[in-house]
Amino acid sequence: MAHGLLHLGVRFVRMKFKFLLASAFAFVFTFFAEAGAPQRVGHTTLTPRNSNPDDKGMYASVIDPVNGYAYFVGNYLFKLDITGPLPVPIGSPLSTGQFACAAIDVAAGYAYFPGASIKRYALGIGAAPVTAAGTLTLGSGAASGLVIDDSDANPANHYLYVFTTSTPAKIVKVALSTFTELGSVTLPSGEDKALLGNLVDAKKGYAYFVTTPNSTPTPNISRVVKIKMTSGSNPPVRIGGVDLDTVGTFIDGGSIDTVHGYAYYGTYDSDPTVRAKVYKVRLEDGDVTPTLVGNTLLQPGEGRLAASVLDPLNGYVYFADDNSYPGHVYQLSLNGPNLPAEVGVLSLQGGTSSTTPPNGTTAPNVSTDANLPYGEVFFRSAAFDPVRGYAYFGQDSRPNQIVKVQVATRPQQFLNISTRGRVAADPNELIGGFILTGANSKRIAIRALGPSLGAFGVAGFLPDPVLELHDSNGLLIASNDDWQQGSNAADIPVSLQPHNSAESVILTTLAPNTSYTAIVRGKGASTGVALVEVYDLNPSDGAILGNISTRALVGTADNVTIGGLIVGNGTANGKVLVRGIGPSLNQAGLSNALADPTIELHDGNGATIANNDNWKTRSDGSSQQAEIEATTIPPTNDLESAILATLPAGNYTAIIAGKTGDAGVGLIEAYNLQ
């Protein structure tokens, strides 16, 4: 039995409901947990405007999240304190010239910018301003992209890897301790020109450069080239490259997920009305060439992606656009090994102009004060602060603005939901209903266990369960008797393969935003105690198990109905409503409804979190009516039970029973309210 669902004598399980009742629950879709959404905080205008030289756009940025500083450059290099409500400039900006990318060596206290010569700037300790700290001209040509290997704790062993625009192009290694050139590797034809989106996984020892042919053949295909970073004076090594598409593409930014081993790149088309693509590349371990997972096409009107940040903890990558009024930040779920899924769009603040240009039309966003005519638009750079949970996007405006966005947290979600109850003859089968919400289909496994319960001391288990899955209209989607006889039995994860061949499993992919019903019957009209379970096989796929509700014959003693849920895959506590329903089932035409249900909620150690008899009043006598009604799904009968709880990740058990020891048909439910 997976995950040790039986503990401390409390059987650990989950919940569902019958397709005959599905329509009664459809209205609650909007209350289930979905992906968190990013929130605009505000912007800092970097005034006064400089006209000689012009501010130009914020095309490059780096960040020191631990010490709380970000650095943005647009002909002037700004140091910003990011520890307060909005970024605050530190000292006067430094006239540096404009750069397309940058790299930071926090331990050594320097930032590096590519150009005809590599420019180095001292970051300044604390509130000290940035200062110029030398230049380096490479023998093989101008630098157009760079990354830093700072994997060694000793800054004396830090190195810069630079893409030069020589013909052929090279990746040049620079020792930062001496600021001198060490060696290089020559790239083959077709990898002549660097695009934006230079990424590095310093811990694993590889850099990734986006390249394209220096000429303009058709198609002009972009490629991700993997470079092995080496120790000491050893030159870098080219591992290989992967084309992002079979058609011409232009890449203006990307982000790397070093935790899971993927990179994400957004397209920047000359026509902003062309729908953008977000490419996902598997970086591959060791000296193996990266592989292309594929691309996700954004919605119509969503194009020209130019700045990106990635938050691996919460599981999202963000891209901001250029030439769209107002600007937008697009949120995509990393989605495990699958293609990223677009889950949200944040529209940013408009400007003072009553007539904005059409999307895709370039217009000067220029003002002599902080009130820009077109607002927060033209995003060209971005930095992410994982310490405080904010992203910063730099604009191509005059004067420049830095927009602060709070990134989305991921609420805890149901990873596994199940219910243990008694299976009797129709209409008293074990009937579980669940709802999927979100943007994408979900791969799930549904199990019906009987004989396995005997190993946990459950007497009178169902000897041979049969499992059916129905859609919201009651149509049969799939069924299974003995799990090994299923057509896709070999695909069932080993951890979910039942120990007894008489038990049942359905492995399938289901559409979101609809309800489903799982029914457990006894083969040959047999009866007994069974367990019905639903497992989320990819919690990061952009859809979630939003609700589980199980109807069963609630008995006494060991024959009470027990629901369990495992919540996780989030960074914010989950808000859950658990209900015990009885009398109102009579309205659905069911006889022998449980007259007065009680409900208990236990944590993974068996300790009682809460219990409830009549839903309007807590066990201590205080009223919870307003809080339950605020969920918009209170029970409809005063004798029914409800518990509203905020839960961290973990295992939980809910038990429904009759108040006076009576038996009857009851419904046990859990709703994810985030």
C-alpha cells in the first residue's frame, strides 16, 4: 500500500463523488486552487533624465540578492538597493556606454560587460557606488556575450567565458584574478554570431550560448551551444549544439533552471504581432549535447519576448515583452519534463497618453519627468531576487524605469486523494468524484484496493474490486478488473502497482475543468472494505486535483468512512475545506442518508487538528458560519459538518461518522480553496 497510508490505527485515505451528483458540484470550479499569479508592486523612475549621452534602454542587468543590490545599465550603470518597497538608486549613475548583457562575480565584487573591450566595474561595498575597474581587449575580437564560472569558493579561481565576434567565432576563457586571456575554443561554421540568452550552470561546469550564422541565409536558425568550463589554464571545450527550430528564429533572452536541468528561450520577432514561442531545452548531464524538448506557442497578440527570469522553487518561468501597450509579463509553468504551459499574463501600468500606439508600433516613450506617456513598456532586461521573491524588469524608456513584480507562490495542492469505505450492493458502492482544474490535461492513476488492506489489519476487505471511471455525463471512460490485464499496465509506475493481482488500476490522461467519477464495485456482487485512490503523476503540469468527494455507506467502529489526502508541491500553505455531508443527500434521491455526521481532521502523526459536529459552530462553541459561508460552498443542512484549515505540506486524514453511532450514506469531501 503506497506511502504507508495506514498509521496509528487511523487508516490514511482520500475522497470522491458520484456522477449523478456531479452537476451539483460543478459550480465550485472557480474556488479550487490554481497557479499563483504574479503581482505588480510598482516602479522606480531613474531620474533625472540624462540626454548626453542618452539614457537608452536598460538592456542588461545583474543582481546580488544576498546583499540586496541590483545593477541595471542603459548608457548609465545604476546600483539599486532592492531591500525596500521599491528599488532605490545608490549614489550617482556611472556613464558606461550601453551593453546587451552582463555577468556578476559577487564574491569578488565585480560586474563585467562585453563590447569592443570587456569592461569591469567594482560593485562597491554596501552603499558605496560602482566604480570603473579596468578593461580587457581580447586578441580574437570584440566580446558579444559572456558568463562567469564562480563555482569555486575562492575568487582567485573564477573565470570568464566570452563569445567573440571573430570569424570564425570563439569562446575565450579569461582568468578574473589577473584579468588576462588564457585560451579559447573555435566554434564551427554556422555558430558565428551570438544572440542574447547566455546562460551558465557553474555548479555542473557548463555554459550555454545562443548562436546563429553571421550571414543571413534562409532560414536563419538559432542554436544553443554547450561549452565545458575547465579548471586552471585549460581552454574551454565545445560539447555540441542543438537547433531550436527548423525555421528561422531570433532569441533575445532566456533563463536556466539548474535545479531540474532545463533552459527556456523566448522568440523576438521583427513583427511583434507574431505569436512568440518559448523553447525548452534539456541540458543533459555531463559531456552530452543538449536536446530540444520542443516549444510552446503563446496566445495571439503575445509576441516579441525580450526579458526573462526563472523561479525553480515555485516552478515558473516569466517572459516580458517589447512593443506592446501596456507591457506584459507572461507566466509559464515549468511543467516537469514536459513543455512549459502558459498559466497567466500580468498586464502592467499604462501611461499618461490618452491614445497609445497600436501593439507592435514603435513610439518614443520619452518624458522630462517620471510620467512616461506609454507607461511600463519596452522591457529589455530582467533580474530575479530569490531571497525576497521579486523580479525586476528594465525598460527601454527615457527616463529609464525599473518595474518590480512579486513572483507567484505555488499553493500546496492535492498530490494524492483517497477514501476507505465499505462497498455494498448498488446503490451503496464506493463512489468517488474528483475535479481537475487548470490549463492543461493531467496524467493520473486511479486505484481500487481490497486484498492489500488485509496486510494492515483491516478485516472484511473487498476480495476482488472492479473499478470504473465515468465523465461528468455518466459515460464510461475506462474500466479495469485485474490491474495486470490493463492495456497499459506496463506503464503504471512501479510504486503504484498493487501487490495483489485482483486489485484494479486505471492509468489515463484527463481534460481539465471538468468532473469525473470513480466507482468501486465488488466482482460477483461481493462486498467488503475497499480503498479508492487518485494520484497526480505530474503536479507541475499546469492542472491540479481541485476537489475530491466520496459517497459511501458510513458505519460504526472500523466501518466509519476515512478520507486521506497528501498535499505538497507548493511554497505557500494550502487552504482546505473538509465537509461531512449526510441529510442533504436526501434531496438527491438517496435513501438512508447519515442523519447527523461528524468529522475529524488528523495530521500525519494522527494528532487531531480539528473536529466538527454542526458546521456553523466550532467545537469550542465559537461561530465559524461567516468563514464557511465566505467560501461560497457551505453545507446546506445545519446538522452537517465542516472544517476550514490552513495546511502545510504533509499527510492528512479526515474521518466521517454518525454522531450517535448511527449508520447511513454519507459524503466526505475536501476542497482546495487557494
